[in-house]
Amino acid sequence: MNLSGFVMRNLARKPMHTALTVIPICVAFVGFTVIIGIGNAYDYERELDDANRLVTINRQSIIQPLMQTLPERIKELPGVNQVTYVTWFGGYHEQPDVRFAQYAIEQSTYFQVYNTVELTPAERRMWLDEPRAVLITDQLADRFNWRVGDLVTITSTIWPQTNMDNRWQFVIGGIFSPEQADTDPNAMFIKHDFLDKNRLFGRGTLSFAVTKVAPAGDVDMVQSAIDAIFANSRTPTFTSRESAFVESFQRQLGDLSFVTRLVMAIVVMVVLLLTTSSLAQSIIERRRELSILSAVGYSKLRLGSILIAEVLAIVAGAVLLALLFAQGLSWGIDRWTDGSQLLKIELNALDAVRISLAATLLGSIGSLAPLIQLFQTDLAGNLKAAT
């Protein structure tokens, strides 16, 4: 019988024992795989630095407003290309749990700081001419089956209108791809001047400003200069790179690096303990079998290769199940959140290879002590004692 035959036969001989070994390893690697997937989902933050964009918020809190005069003062700084501003709308469609991102943007400057979205001539005319016009991503349009010209109602949890009604009516003015504007897959752009004119309070304020630094400008110098201007004002500011601003939302979910290290430590401990104990137990339970195989010509090296192949098969099966589960979880979360970047798990083939290699290495290390014990065992003596 060849090596693979021995392995499959021995694993199938005690299915309950095999399952109780596979399941804990699988659970450990599910946690590790999910953490890696979450980390991959936020790698795009590092790419934002290449855009030379800075985000300015109120130093006290992001929920505290800034004045709309702030962008004009920032624009006067050397090295600044353009400045725009955004206000959170904070609304939902039909039901409170039907939420997506709505941004009230300064329409004359926003697409100078971010990429210009591609609109048809008719969409562009509606966006420019209709005060209530909004732009939505194609994914959001598919989610609600919205088309250009549709009238939609969004209920804001922040901004009531001057008539005390929180329900705002908008007209779909255009549909664009989210990659064009570096925005959330489910996003709606509202005209800031329409919001400002019709909201009950907060006129003349904004949530945050975004500064586009010129290619030849010094990003760090501009960052410091912005906060220096408003250091002694009534609304002192805090300015950071766009990547750091996005990462601050990730930190609200916890310290990902700490969680990664913790899960990795748990994975190492679980795999090492289970592989060591499983192989040691297998050697003890199959002492007579191993002695007989040794008597018919199997060397200890070959016996050891059979045993370690069994351990690696268990680890490989556990990792495969973990990867399939994590991929299914990623698909489910993506469907549930409609592609939102805030809750996302991204796995790729390279991650699968790395996780598999790590599992193989841990399984091999966990097998060392039992294998050493096997090589030191007098198999012939065991056979004589058994007879």
C-alpha cells in the first residue's frame, strides 16, 4: 500500500478522533483568515496618500462643525491646489435600518479635489440645473432600482428642514461608478448649497474639509500650516492625511494589529498542541501496528513519514475548510452590506498560499517531539512484549 493509501485508511479508521482534531484547528484558522481578510480590505487606505489629500475636522470631535469660511483661508496657503468641503447628511430610505452614505458636497470644487465622475450630457444638465438633484453610485441604483429622474425620499436623522420635516425629497440626477470618485460603493452626493439653504439649523457650517496639495507642495508643511491658522480660533482644527482619517473609522472597530497578533498566537498554540498530542497519541495507540510494520521491513523513517503525512493531511483539511468558510463569510457580508468598505473581508490566492504554508510549518514543528520519541522507541522490543 502506498503512502496516500495508508494515510486515508488511518484517518478514516477513527473518524470521531479525526473530526475532533480537525475542528479546533479549523476554528483557529478561521479566526486568523478573517483577520487577514479584514486587514486586506483596509489596505486601500495606504493608497490614498498618493492622492496628496488632507482632511480637516474640528479638533474637539468630528461631530462638531466647522465654518464654511475655513476652506477659503486654507486655499490661500502656499502649496494648496484646491479645497472642498463635505457635510454628513445621516439619512435612511423608507426604514431606519435601510442606510447608506449620503454626503452633501460643495459641487463647484468637490470634483476638482476628487476625480470627475462621468455623466451623460442629460445627467450633467440635470445635476447642474435641478437644486434637488443628487448623484448616486451604480451599485446604489441597482440596490433600489433607481433611475435618472426618479424622485426619492431620504429621512435625515441630523437635519430637519425649515418646515420641521426630516423627510427630504431628491431627484436622481446622475449615476456613476464609485471608483471614479474614490467613494463608498453605496454613496449619494447631495448639493451642499441645497442642504444649507433648507436645513433648520447649522447654516454656514460643514463637517470636514478636504485639501488637495499641489504635486510640488509639501504635504506635511501644509498639514501643519492649516492647524496653525485655526489654533487660537473658536473652532481649532485637526488635519491629517486622508488615509489616517479613514483609518480612524477602522479603529472604532478595535485595534486590528493587536487582534491579529492575539489571534496568531492562539492559532500557533492550538495547532502545535493539537498536532503534538494527536501524533503522540497515535504512536501510543498504534504501537503494535508500527512494530509489525517495522518487522516486515518498514524503516522508522518511512513510518515517521506516514505519521507526519497524516498530521499534515489533518492540518490541510482544516485549513481548506477554514478558507472555504471565510470565503463564504466574505460573500455573505458583502451581500448584507452591499459592498460597504467598512465591513469587508478580502482574500486572495496569495493569502491562501501563505496560510497553507504557515499551517504546514506549524504541523511539521508540532510533529517533531513525537517523531523523536518514535525514533528512540525499540519497536522490535514492543512486538516481543506484545507476544
